[in-house]
Amino acid sequence: MINTWIAATLVAAVAGVVGFFVVMRGAAFAAHALPLSAFPGAAAASLLGVNPLLGLLVFAALGVAGISWLARRARRDLATALSLVLLLSLGALFLSRTTEYFQATYALLFGEILGVSRAELWPVFALSSASIALVVVLFRPLLLNSVSPEIAETMGVPARLMDVLFLGVVALATAMAVPVVGTLLVFSLMVGPASAARALTDRPLSAMMLSAGLAVVMVWAAIALSFISDWPVGFFVGALSAIAYFAGRVWSSALPLRRAAAVGAP
Amino acid sequence: MTMLLSLIVEPGFFASGPVRTAAVVGGVAAVVSGAVGVFTVIRGQSFAGHSLADVSSAGGAAAFLLGINPLLGFLGMGVIAAACMELFHVDRASERDLVTGVVTGAGLGLAALLLYLDVTMSSTTGAAVTVMFGSMFAIPASIVPLALAVGIGALVAIAVLYRPLLLCSLDPDLAAVRGVPVRLVGLLHLVVAALAVALSAMTVGAILSTALLIGPAAIALHLAKRPGMAILLASAIGVAATWGGILVAYDSYEWTGGHGWPVSFCIVAIIFTSYVAVAQTELGGVRQAPRAARPPVSSRD
């Protein structure tokens, strides 16, 4: 059980950190599409008898390549959608080959968070360290590029490269998180906490760390609730993420009232 | 000529019941998806279109649980999702994607719960896969009347909405000034998209219905300048890809020793290669892509 908590904490922390940039760049679709694109990789890997993690990494990379390549020919959301459906259709092809249908698919899609073994912890630890290290190194140029690509370009930060690197970080976080929380939930961990954090503070570094903290709390709550009710963790993550987002929005819209109250106080 | 035909089409194709059902339901899905998809692409709502598919699968799972017609489950959930997305509407595009994402996450969480209850309460195995990837050759013929009704209803809705939707999609400010209820039109667009997604979900499955929604539309927008032409073209391309995909999938049982390639893969492969072909020739040629399909200046969202 302790392995579950450790893995979930690592996954959530990375998701929160990466999620900060996802929200800032408005890249919600890419954050959703990349885990889904990686899913066929796990299916292919288990077909070939290879470590599923490798398959996830390869297909996540393919997803990044697909989005970047298509984004030169079409609008961003279209490129993401087309890249996604292509890789998913490959997933359908691979799935049609295997005989162990339901449990494996369900696990890939929604995660097997309660079944994490000691052996699986090491790759999670390695990948999360790599992801966080990358974000630390790229923090300033990526922040600049996220706020204003044109100005960043004039300051020597190449926009296209930053974009690919950003997607790459998301892909890395994806590959690490999918075996634990499943393709459909990585995304919720990236988006909900980061949105709430953004509503609470303006400062980038604080927002990023708050986002990681909130994600960890969220995942702990989800695991606990799942343990008590026997319902899937994914349900609670999705619900809590939505609550976090809307709480953030309510808090933000109350800002004028709070300011007025602060000014009006004698 | 018959020799050539028999080379391409494996025996029994035209006579097969499942194939015929697949062709009809798939064809209707393709026509509706192509038509509404043109607006979805122009409005930059590909994520919303994809999200409707994901959330609708929760409806499919619910249908299994309640023992009702899966199409109705999809439809119901899709309409709810469309309403949620429009209810929490924001004006900035990146914000809009965030709302879409959050609704998706919540909807998928719900799907997770329902699928779990499916397994524990009944003994439906393979539910997750069927719901998400579709089982084109396993569509019950009894669904055809309902599918046709939904399809015709959706097309009528598009015809009625055509002018206001076009105006709202191309120039929302002008539409507002002219007294067009922009948000209502936006909601109706999403509802019709949900109808299209529900139809395609029966055929290619929820996850891949996005391909039918935006693929042919994207291709059509590269080829045609006028929206009306684009809609007709998108529907035609969608139907061609669907029927072509059905054919290839049927034939593939021969090459793969009885296993066969899934229809969803065949259809998406056709759509994707067609898109790349069209977009590629665009780059080399002089002809400019229409404004809706061209990438913006900066490289991020």
C-alpha cells in the first residue's frame, strides 16, 4: 500500500508542475491528447513482450512529433486532433490482436493505482526526477515563451524549439503517470490543481509549487475515498479536479469584492 | 470489369447483413459528422468535439448498466456534456479549452465509475473496449431506424441553423450586433455535434468519432472556399472514407487469416492519409488554404 502512496505522490507532483505550464499556455488539448496517444504504445509493447513503459515513451514521442509536424500545416487544435486519432486508431489495431481484452484495457485507461509494486517504483522515480530536472532547467525560457513567444524570440528563445520541448516534458510526465493513474486521468491531475493555483497566486514559482502541492493533496484524497468506497480512483480524481477548477474560478471572480472590502476597511 | 471488382471486393460483401447495417449507420454518421464538423473546425472547437466523444462514452457505459439502447445513452450524455460546456462558457479560446478539459476529466471519471459498476453488477465483459472503440460489424439492425431518425433530425437542425451558425462562427461580434443569440447558437452547435458523435460512436467508437467529425471537414476546407461547398464535400469525403474503410476491413479478414483489421483503424487511416495528401500539395502549390484552416502566426495554442 505504501508503494501506491509513493507512486501517486510522485505522479501528482510532476503533473502539478507540468500542469502549471499547460494551463498557462492553454495547452489543455495537448495535455489530454498525449496520454491518449501514448496508450497504443503500451498495447503494442505488451504484444511484443516488451516493457510497456518503453511503448508509452515511444508513442508519446510520436504524439509530440505528430502534433508539431501537423501544426505547420493546420491550426493547433486541428493538428492535435488529427495526430491523436491516428495514434488511437493504431491502438485499435493493436488491441484487436491481443486476447486479454478488458482488464488490460481498463487498467491502461483508468490506471491500476492500487496495484503498484516495488519494482514499478524505480521507473516512476527516475522519470519524475528527469521531468522535474527538465522543468527546472527550462523554467525561465519556457516561462518567457509561454507569456509572450514573440518577445521571447527576440531575446533568443526559439519559439518552435520551446514548443517541442514543452510537449516533450508533457510526454515524459505522461509516460510516467499512465501506468499508475491511467491515460484518462493524467490529464485531470495536470489541469485542475494548476487552475486553482493560478487563481490563488500571481507569482509563477509560487503557482507552480502550489499546483504540485494541490495535485498531491488531491490524489491522496482520491485514493483515500476510493479505499473507503471501493469506487475507482479515477472517478474521484475527475470530480475533485473539476471542483478545484471551479473553486478557482469562483475565487477569481470574487476578487473585485475582496479588493473593495480591503479598500473599504478603515 | 467483374474480375477487377472481385479482386477488390471479397465474396459475400454486398450480401452480408452486418456490412449493410454498418454501411447505413456509418454512412449516416459520416454525413452528419462531416456537415457539423465544418463548423466545428471553423470555430476551432476540435477539443470540444473530441471531449463530447469521451464524455458520451460515460453515457454508453450507463446504457449497459441500465440495459437501454446504447445510442440513447450516448445521446443523453452528449447533450448533457454540451450543455455543461456552454454553461461554463468563457470567451478566451485557451480558457474555453480548459473548461472543456475539466468537463472531460469529470465525465471520464464518471465513465470509470459506471464501467466499474458494469463489471461488478453485471457480467458484461469487454464493455470498455466496445464503448470506446465501437464494434462496427456487431451493430444490431434494430438500431437503424433510430440512427436514421437521429441523423435526419441533425441534418434538419443544421439546415435551420445554417445562416446564424455561419455568421457566429466567422464573426461573432457582428452576429451579436445583428441580434443573433450567439451563445444559444453555440450551444445548439455543440448539441448537433453531440448527435453526430453519438452516431459515429456506434460505428467507430467514441474515441475515434473525432476523426469523422473533423477529418473530412478539415480536408474539405482545404479544397473548397465556400462553406456550403465545404459541407457537401465534407459529407461526401466522410461517406467515401467510411465505406472504403468498411470494405478494407471486410477484405482484411482474408489477408490476416480470419482475424481482420478493425474498421475504425481502416477508416481513420484513409482519412488521415487523405488529409496529409491534400495539405501536402497545398504547401507545394500556389493555392492558399482558407483562413479557417491556416495556422496562426505564433506556434503555440
